[in-house]
Amino acid sequence: MLEGRARVTIWLGRHILPHEADLRVWLKQSFANAGDVDDIIQETYCRLAALTQIDHIEHPRSYFFQAARSVALEQLRRARVVRIETVSEMESLNLILDDPSAERVVSGRRELERVRGLIAALPDRCRRIIEMRKIEGLPQREIARRLGVTENIVENESVRGLRAILAAITEQDAPARAKRPRVSSDGRSRKRR
């Protein structure tokens, strides 16, 4: 099995390079004012070549496009003089370039702690599989190898754990939904019965 740089290089040649022409067309259409397309592609290749792990990438084409999009947006942000057309193009991408509000940060932290608590409450093997799969981003095969179980067990435990987390979230959110007034089709509030 190839290790390190050679593995990443082969992966780039097989799974990324074939999509360069499509990426060039997309960049010219979507980011005409972001700078030189060649520079964006070169920087994207540099970032991908610097990867130490590629097993977590399930859709190389999408990953390639997303990485190029990030590079293009960084170039737009760094540009000292930004033409008005570029600003309107960025707005049409529905991007939020500013930092989130303090309320949003606090809310996000609370939600993260809530989900962490729900994960911690799962049975041990299920919890370990969810952490390895969803937090660490390990592939199913690697988790099975590390835990000494079949991939089928990893898949079943992942589904079971996610269902338990979603059920707990739904249950926790039910009282808040019950307190909200129902709105009829004419826009008027109705009391729940």
C-alpha cells in the first residue's frame, strides 16, 4: 500500500486532474473578477497536494470545486480594489463573509454542548462509532478495523446512534413547539386544543 505523498499524488492524478477543464469553465463563469483562473487552480492544487489524509473525501470532484471556490473567495476578500460588479456577484452567492453575531455564537455553542451530551449518553460502542465517523471523519472501513468489528456493525451502530440523537432532540424540542401558536391559512393565530 502506498503511503504519504505518493498516495496523495496518485489520488490527485486519478480523481482531481480529470475535472480541471470543468473547473476552469465554472471559475470563469462564477468568479470572473476573482483574479487569474490559473492562479486559483494552482493554489487549489497546492492545498490539495498538502493533504495528509484523503480517505475522508467521498466526492473528489465536489471537494475540488469547493476548495477552488474557497481560494477564489479569499482572493476576492484580499483584493484592495473591488469593482462593484464583484460585490454584486458575491452577494448573489448568498455568502456570509462577516463574523456571526454574539447571540449566534452563544446559541451555536449551546447546541454543540447539547449534541455532545446526547452523544455521551449513547451506549459505549455506538458512542465511539459516532465520534469516529461524524467527528473525526474516519471512513467506515477504518472504524471497523480499529474496533475489530464488521463494516455492517459500524453502519448499523451509526444509524442507531443518529436515530437516538434525533429522537432526543425532537423530544427535547417538543415542549417549545407546543407553546408556539398555530397559524391558520388566513394568517391568524389559533390556540392549540
